[in-house]
Amino acid sequence: MTRRAVRGAVLPLLLLAVWEIVSKAGWADPRILPPLEQVARTAWHQATEEGLAYHLAASLFRDMAGFLIGATLGIAAVTALGLSRTADRLFTPSFN
């Protein structure tokens, strides 16, 4: 590992260590800050038995559909503002 990679890993590892200490010492409610092994167990269970990939794909599809709708409407609005002086005079003050 390069020196830069080691420096970049220090903060995440420190945060994980603090998380483990706080959860093991009982200083935080386990419903809010569960132990790391419980998080790993749940992640593995979700990935292997609960269809995590399917649910992630469904969420990604919804995100992309929303982006495409918004981008299409945005491009149409900007095109209308660029081509029509009337639209520009009516709507540009609201955008600005």
C-alpha cells in the first residue's frame, strides 16, 4: 500500500473502532448503533437470502426514471426559453 492509501484509511478505520467500542461498551442504544458484527450479519443475510440485488435494481430504476423525466422537462423548458422571447420574458425572472 502506498503512504497516501494508508493515510486515507486512517479516518474510516478510526471511526469503525470508535463505533465498535461505543456499541460494545453499551454507551449507545443498540437500535441506533448496533455492533459491527450484527450489521455485517444483516448485510450478508439481505444479500444472500432477501433479494437485495433485486431491490437495489428496482430503486435504481426509479431513480433513473425520475432523472430522465426531470432532464427531459428541463431540456424542454430551456429550449423554449432560448427560442421564444415571450417565454424568456415571462419565465426568466422567476428562474433568476
